[in-house]
Amino acid sequence: MTTAMSLFFVFTADEEDTVIDSDGRQERAKEKERKKERDRKRRRNVARRASSARKEGKELEDRPGREERRGRKKRDKEGKGKGGEDERQEEVKNDTVAKTQKNFSNENTRKLEQKEIEVVGEEDGDTEEKRKNGRPEKGGKKEDNGRGETVEKKQKKKRVETSAEHESSEEEEDEEEKVGEEKPEVLSPEELEKLKEEVDERKKLISTLRGKPWPMRKKLLTLRESHEFVEKYEGALGKGKSRKLYAYKVMMLKKWMKFQRDFENFKTACVPWEMKIKEIESHFGSSVASYFIFLRWMYGINMILFGLTFGLVMVPEALMGRPYGSMPRKTVPRADEANAMDFAVLWDFGGYAQYSVLFYGYYNSQRAIGWLKFRMPLSYFLVGVGTVAYSYMVVIRTMARNANEDGGGDNNSFNFSWKMFTSWDYLIGNPETADNKFASITTSFKEAILEEQESRKDDNIHLTRFLRVLANFLVLCCLAGSGYLIYFVVRRSQKFALEGLESHSWWERNEVNMVMSLLGMFCPMLFDVISALENYHPRIALQWQLGRIFALFLGNLYTFIIALMDEINLKREEEEVLKLNMTIWEASLYNGTMGANSTAPPITVHPADIPRGPCWETMVGQEFVRLIVSDTMTTYITLLIGDFLRAVLVRFLNYCWCWDLEAGFPSYSEFDVSGNVLGLIFNQGMIWMGAFYAPCLPALNVLRLHVSMYLQCWAVMCCNVPQERVFKASGSNNFYMAMLLVILFLSTLPAIYTIVTIPPSFDCGPFSGKSRMFDVIQETLESDFPAWFGKVFSYASNPGLVLPFLLLMVLAIYYLQSTSKSYKQANLELKKKLQTQNEENKKKTKMAALKAAMDLEEAQKARSEAPRQQRKNNASQQSYTGEKNTVTGHLVSSFVFVYPPAPRGHRIPGPLPGNQWQPAPSVQRVPNSQRHRV
Amino acid sequence: MGTTASQLGKDLLSEYQELTFLTKQEILLAHKRYSELLSKEDRNLTSVPMEKVLSLPELKSNPFRKRICHVFSTSDMKDGSLTFEDFLDLLSAFSDSATLEIKSHYAFRIFDFDDDGTLDGGDLEKLVNCLTGKTEDTRLTPEEMRQLISNILEESDIDKDGTVNLSEFQHVISRSPDFVRAKSLFCRTA
């Protein structure tokens, strides 16, 4: 604070004004009764002067001065409040008191003057100066300044300020008396307008202040000053009743702003794991942190999906639907009852888990359930659709925002500069990471230089090409092989399933998932080895690698789905057979009871005994849930073995090993950002695919993400080392998002296909009994909406209307795309224009400089000749004009050289005796003036 | 937390919030960290000397740490010591939500090693040396350095006066895809 205050004193050249303010106020408090009349007059004056001063546009120069003044005053007040801040403060107060006494006498004269001012009007600047000149300190300064015009204006302005302050302070004091009688005549509309503008300007300043690269002290002062200004004048803006309204509005606005700020604070406080991520960021740089941010984002999405399915599907069915055991689809069949509670079965999501709200089959097709008349099937369908729609919306919106942030920067016109200016990751706080970063920056510089050199000559292109083709061929082989393996395994598992699972070992039962997980683990390593052949730039290599892993996962997933489709068809055949058997079974049952007694009591068979269909939907859901679980398990186990165990071994075996384990071969593992992100993306794809048939999937995924957040944070911090190639994350951010979008699309495809084309099972799920799942919409339209609505809907879904609409959308997309293209083109054009203009400017300045130099030479020549002639003529005159002409001659000559080609003789009244030293200043002057004229 | 809040004062806190890109929690946290830096022997000092600021784990391995202190310091002695307000300025400029404009402004000043308002060859060379670290094997050879600097000037020096000025710098920076996100600094708290 001490330094701050001392700085103030350096700055505040116009303390006097402040003093006048404060003691003026005191004075006023004493002479309240005299004041009113004078006030009214002065206020009129003030407004006029304020507007005129504003017209002159002096605010900018004036502001700093005012700032300091206000700032100081405020600090004064604070100082009084806090007490004992420092000695400087005391000094200020003493100062003020002293000046108060001094100026007390001035006060009377000033009052007189104010009346004068009213009469004289515009002359007030002078009177003020007279007053000021009366004071000893100020008088000296003023004379130094030579009574320049600017000073005068400033003074005027300050006067305006001071009196304006009085005005407002009085307004506060006796508002009640004056309202209604004085205000309306005080400010004319245009003055009001100007005041308003000023206030708005201040408000804008306040809101943009944080974006100004000023030191905090300056910002603080400006803020306080502007706040005070706004507070003061905002009140004066309205009249009469509207004034109160205005004040109220302003107050509400302030409250609202404060609320918004608090809300922002609250929001940031609510973001989970912020500190954890920051900590990782500081150790490993932004790329690793970007994975965790992505994970958190995923978690958020899954939370919402979970909320949808849990709140609108699972809970209503569990609470309001018919209870467990009331009907066949909600009961474990008799054959499975014995071991339905075994852990092995539950872990496989069979038994009781299968016949619960977790899966599709449990839901009843009753149209409305409970006292709420909740439309269960409709809700089920809409939640399924909404899940997908919401995911699309979020992903696309995020992508658009990312793209905006990228700003469509042109790819590598500033390649080197970006490397130079933006390559340091300011988040790195770990020396080891910093060392890695240094190394990577150096290599990137070297690479860039080499690339620049090699961009002209590229030798041995054939070998590289051959190697790249070979690498791609190998990768394709890998992909095909893995695809076949999965297909084979799935078919085998179907065979096993037909034979009955009990007769097979654990491996045979879990073969599919295990094979998929293992492939996902080892194939990327293989790709990594293969990509060494290609000799790509690391960044490009990374993208290839990501693309390949993506293809692998996708291929595996689709093989899995195709196999699943086969299974669905099998189940449906089974179902057909069962339907036939069912009628026979019913008939036999009926006949049996008929035979026993003819009164025919209602047939009561326990739901567990009723034969039922295979319910392919539940089967699909189960498959996906199992896949997710096994995937999660593999991830965790690889984390524990690959990272933790390895780190422990390396750490502790290092004491008794023949080579350095930490630096040598096994070393610690790095955090594999791309692999982890891909894993996350695929996991999410499976969730989207399976969520329709297993409403529990989002819940499971939330659990998984939650656990992996903590587990991976811990693993990263305790057993990973920073990457050797620390690359920035944000560049590839949209790359990941694009992948997510592709996955979303590809995973909704099969789900939608099954929903639309395959008829639902006849005895399980919310859509049983309908020929297609989406018939539920039709049903709702018919029974729950008025007839005309159904009609409108049927018209709207008419192909004749839908097709033109689609066409329109396509056209709109085409239009938007072409406009964006043209914008890009225009951007490029503008850039080119800018460049050419720059070049032209450069040329022009060069030309101008050349021309000026030539002119200068000419002028010098002319000048050296001219005096020679003149000297002959005026040799006698020189003796008596000597001293004077040196000065004027120099002055004039500098004028002359503004127009070098003009003949000198016309302008120079006398001879130029100071010729010997004149060329020096004019040499500097000529090019300058030339440049201005160009 | 409560003690820091009372130390800072409610008005001041809200003013700081209005003037920086930091949230309330962050300001309080910053105050905590700052007073921890002060706490040892010099409670009554108004500014923290540069050595102490440099010992912050966030800045410890930053090659520009001294420049950062000098740029944000408002002390008269030019010793790079930071008052709390300077410290807040620093954190605000480095926070996630700061605008590109302010970031590029301060980045320029950090890179401008001789404080003359332009980035000339000398500045760029120092900058490269900062970025490539201290060890010998990561340094560039003079030939590479010359090539690099001439490349950079070729790209960014639009008016071809041999130096990069602020507006040229901002122009280049604003095109960069990873500048905005790259600078945030508010890491460990424990």
C-alpha cells in the first residue's frame, strides 16, 4: 500500500481540486439555506458546461487525472475506516485539513464568481484561472505552462466535475424536498442524452475492464471511479416518477449481476474433480489432462442418459408396474429357479438379474400403469429415441464449439512462428516433464528446419512409398484376421449355447468377450510396430495409428453385431416353433381341466411354469452388458498389472538387478492418451447401441466411469512417467470428437435397424403384441390425441410431404456449405489483398525515400549555390542582421524543406548566414515530410 | 477459507472478481497461496521478492519464469517482486477464461526480453534458447538458429522491418489453434 500511495502523490498534480471538493461539501453543510437557489442556477450551468466539455472530446486525456483524484478520495475514506493503514494516509489527511483552512477564504470569492459565471457564461474558464492564480502553488505552475489553451479547457472540465459532485451530493441529502420541482428544469433532453451516453460508456468500460492489459492498480482505480460516476449520474437520468423506476431498475440490474457472478462461482464449484485434473495437468502437461477432461465430459453425458432411463423407465416400472412374479415375463422359469441366485449366474446377468428392470424383457406391454396412468411403452420408446437424439445434439454442439475455437486457422502459413510462440505448455510444473518438453521442442525445431530444407528435394520416394503400402497391407491383414477370429468365436459360442452352457468350461463361456478384449489389447501394439516402417511425422503417425485402432475396434464391433444378428434370427425361429407348441400346450391344459370337472374354474398355472419365448431383445441386452463388464474388467486389470505391478517391480527390483531397470528396458509405463480415449469412445458406442435393450447400461457406465476416474488418476500419479513426446491436446480434440460422432452414427445404425425391421417378441417387453416397435406412436396418436391430430400427423408423414422436406433440407445444407466456402474464399482474397497492399506500401515508402534523397541533393546543391550569389550581394548587410537571422533563418529553412522543389528565394526574406550547420537538421527533416505527403 | 475471506474484504473481493478472469474461489485460493509465500518472516512486506515467487511449483520448471515476474511486477526497483495485485494479474492472464487479446499481449511482453516493444533477432534467439533448455545436447547449432530465426521473421514480420511488433505477433498468435487453451496456470493447491 505504501508504494501505491507514494505513486499517487507522484501523479496527482491537481490535488487542489480534490480539496475544493471536500471542503466545498463541508461549507455547504453549514449554509444549507442559502444554497438552494444558487444551486438551481449552477446546475443549469454545469450541465451546459459538461456538454460543451464533452464535445471537445477531452475525456480521454482527462480521465487519468480524475481517476487518481477519485481513487485517492476513496482511499482516504477507507483509511479512516480501517485505521492505521500507513503514515502516508495520515499525511493526506493533514494536508487536506491544511488546505481546507487555506481555501476557506477562497470560498467566498468563489461564490461570488459563480454568480458572475452565470452571467458571463463562457468566460468561466478565465475566472476560474483568476481564482486559481490567487493561490501561490498553482500560480507558479500555470505560468510555466504559458497559459495554453489545453490547460484552460482542462480546468474548465475539472470545474464541471467538482460542481457536478456537489450537485449529486446535495441530491442525496434533500431529495424529498426537491423532487418534482427542480429536476425537470435542470437538465434538458439533449444533455440528458449526453449524460446517458457517458454513463453507458462508463458501463461498457466497467464490463471490458478485465480484458485490459493494465496493472491491477490502474484497473482498480478506473473501476472505482467509473462505478462512482455511474452511481452518481444514473440517478440524475430519470425525471419524477420515472426516476424512481430507473433507480429501481438499476438496483435490480446490479443485484442480477451479482447473482450471475455468484452463480458462476457456484457453477465452477460444482465441477467435479477440477483439482485432481489440475494436479495431473501440472505434472503431465495438457495432453494427459485432456483425457481426463474428456472422461469427465463423458461422465456428464452418461449421467444425463442415466437420469433419462432411470427416471422415466426403470423407476416407474419398478414402482407402478405389476410386481415380480405376477406374470411369466417377470418370473424366473421353473427350470432355472434352482440356481437363479447363484453368483456365477448373476455375474453373467442371468437368473434374477435377467428377469428384472435391468432388461427389456421385464417390461410389461400394459398401455398405462399406476395411478398416474403412466404410458410405459411410449415412454420406453421415447427415451430410447431421446437418448440417441440428445447424444447427437451434444456431440455436434461440442464439435461446432471446438471448430469455432480453432477459428479455422490456415494450416501452416505460420508454421515456425507457432512452434516458437505457442509450443511451451504453460501447465507443466514438473521438472521431468519440462525436460521432456525441452527435448521435444528442440526436435520439432530441428525437424521443421530439416523439412524446410528437404521440401525441395525428396529422394528415395519409391522406397518410402513401397514401405507404406506394405505397412497398410499388413495392417489390413491384421484387421481381416481379427474380424474372422471374432466371427469364428461367436459362431462357436452359439453352438455352445445351443448345447447348453453348463457342459462347458469358463473359457468357452466367456470366449467372445475375452477374445475381443485381447485383440483390443494386442493389435494396437502390432500396429505400432508396423507403423515404424512408414517413417511418418509423429503427429501424422499418431493419426494413422488412431485410425487403424479405430478400424480394428469398429470391425470387431460389427463382426460381433453380425454374429448377434444371426443369433437373433435363430431365436426368432425358435420363437415360431414355440408359438405353435404354446397353442398345443394351452389346448392340452384346457382339455385336461375340462376332463376333470365341467364347471370350468379359471385355469391357474404358476407363471414360472408357463412356457415362454426366447426373447431375443433381452438376449441382445445381456450380450452388451456382458461385453461392457468384461471390457471394464480388462481395462482395470491391465491397469493394475501393466502399470502398477510393473512400476512396483521396476522400483524395487532395481536395487538388485544387473542393469538399470528405470532407465533401461522395462522402465515405467507412459500414459497412453490416444488408446485410452479410443477405449472410452468405443465403450460409449456400445452403450449407445445396447441402451435400448438394456436400460441399465447407462447406469453401469456411470459406475464404470466414476471408478476409472479415481483409479486412473491414482495410477497416473503413482506409476506413470510423463510422455517423451509431449504433444498438445487441443489440436486433436476435434479429431476425437469426430470419432465419437462416427461411432455414435455407426452404433445407432444397428439399433435402429433392429427396432424398425424386426418384430418384437410376442411375450416379453413393452412392445409385445405389436407387429413393430414404433407402432406405439401410432397407438398413442389414435387413442390419446384428438382425431384431427392423427390426421394431421398422417398427412405430415405422407411421403409426398416428407420427400420435398428432405429435399429442402439437402438444399439448405448445400446452400450453407457453398456460402461458407465463399466466405473462406473471400477471407483468402482479403489476405492476399492485405499482403499486396503491404508490399505496395513498402515499395512506395522506398520510392519516396529515394525521391526525397534526390530532392535533398538538389536542394542542397541549390542552397549551396544560392548563398554564394547572395553573399556577394549582401555581404555588407550581413554584418548588422547577423545574430537575428541565424534564428529566423534556421526556422524558415525548415519550413522550406517541407516543399523542397519550391524556389527558396520567395520565402526567405534575408540571407542565410548559418549555412554551415544547417544541412544537418534538414537532412532528417526531408524524408519525414516526404513520407507524410505520400 | 473463512479467515482469508475476512482478510480480503468483501468489497475488494468483488472488485477483484470484476477485474480478473478468476472466480471467487480462485481469488481466495490465490490469496492463500500468496500469504503462504509471505508467511515466513516478512508479514509486513507488501510484495513478495522474485526468488520466492519462482519457488512456486507452478513456475519452478517454466523457462520464462523470470520474465513472467518482471512483466507482471509493478515495483519501482525492477526486481521482479510481486504484490498481491500483481499476482492476481498474473493468475488472471494465465487463467483458462482470459481472452486471447490479453494473453497475447502478456505473451508478447514476456517474449520481449529487452523490453523495447518489438521482438527482434536477439529476443528471438533468447526465446529459442529458453525453449530448448539448458543442456548442451538440446541446443540448436548457430546455423540452425540463424535459419530458424530467418524463417520466423519471414513468416511473421509482415511489414519487413526486421522485427515482430505487437500487432504482427497478435495476428500470428490469433491464427494458432492451440494458443488459447495452452496457457492456464492454477495448479496444485496443497
